[in-house]
Amino acid sequence: MISNIQFSEWQELAESIREELRECAWLLGLLDDQQKAILDRDSGTMLRVNEAIDEQTHQVAACKRRRVDLMLKASRSAALLPGSGIMDMAADMPPSMRPLFEALSGEAASLRERLDRRARQNRRLLERATNVVGELLGVVRPGSITRTYGRKGRFQTHTSLKGSVVHTSV
């Protein structure tokens, strides 16, 4: 029989997963806002959204740390490897809690996939927007654009024009 303390630990873990999912959903909404700002070519909104995305990313990371700590606490075996999922603990959890954790695990996987897809889409849109602006500046002011690769292998566009906002890397 599972004691009340152990059962409450599983409930606490479920709530931490729900909280992490809420924060991830909020991040997905911000990525949608970022995509709209990119398509609208609204640099002011994009800067504000990018700051919000950075803050939300930190919030999601804090939720994840809390969830991992609770997973370790709830696991009787404590033999979890880094990166273990909640269903790796199925043998330890009360049978009545398994359907809940299966549903939460499925939702987390779906949300993760949507976040990754939206982030890739936004990255491609930003790359294309940067290329278009660079090409436009190259036509208007030939020789004012320098294209290089950054330390991480990402393409960068720089301009020698004063007051230019094309000092970005994608």
C-alpha cells in the first residue's frame, strides 16, 4: 500500500508537470507573436517579444529543474539517469496515477514538438529576412555589406552604414 506522503509526492510531481506545460504553452504563444512580428516586419514588437521569450525560457527552465528534483524525490529507486522521462518511473508510481502521467507525458511530447517546429520556422524566417535586407542594401549601397560566419557557424550580415540595424546574426 502506498503511504499518503508518497501519494502526495506524486500529486506534487503531477502539478509541477502541469505548471511546466503551462509555461511551455505561454512560450509557444510568444513564438507565435514573434512570427507575426517577423512577417509584419515590426522590429519594435520583435525586440519586445524577443525579450519576453528570453524571460519565458528562463521560467520554463526553472519549472523543469523543479520537476526533475521532484522526480528524483518521488522515485523510490533514485536510479534515474539524466534526461529520464516521467514514464521511466512507471514501476515506482501508484497504479492509479499511471494514466495521469501517461497523459501528461503525451502532452509534454506534443508541446515540445510544436515548440521545436515553431522555433525552426522563426529561425528560417529571420534568416530569410536578414538575407533580403542584406541584398537590398547591397543594391542600394554596393560594398556596404559584409557577410561572414560566426563562431557557431551561423551566417552573419554586417553593414558599415551608420545607424543601420542590420548588425544581427541569425
